[in-house]
Amino acid sequence: MNRQTVTIIQTFSTVREITIDVEADDHESAVEALQNGDIDVPAFDDPRWVTSWTLQSEEYE
């Protein structure tokens, strides 16, 4: 039997989520302030971020 090379290609969907407290009159105002850049989004490497991965597909070539 001969040795064969096979490539496995996995495609994932990644979701990152963080919950923060924001000073605002109401929830809609808080979301709007984030969207407008009036409030900074936590840094990418902030440890409060939670990441989940979902395998979308797997192919073999």
C-alpha cells in the first residue's frame, strides 16, 4: 500500500461576545453610543471576551 497525502479543509464560523456596563439613560441610548463610537469597545485581547466556534464544513482533497 502506498502513502497518500490528503488535505483536510475545515471552515468555521466564529462568534465573539462580551457584556459590558455602560452609563446611559436607557438600553437603546447605550447601544447607540457604542455604534457612534462615543463609548469605546473593549480591546480585542480583553479577557472578558468569550469566543465560540462552529464547524460549518469539512472537505477532503
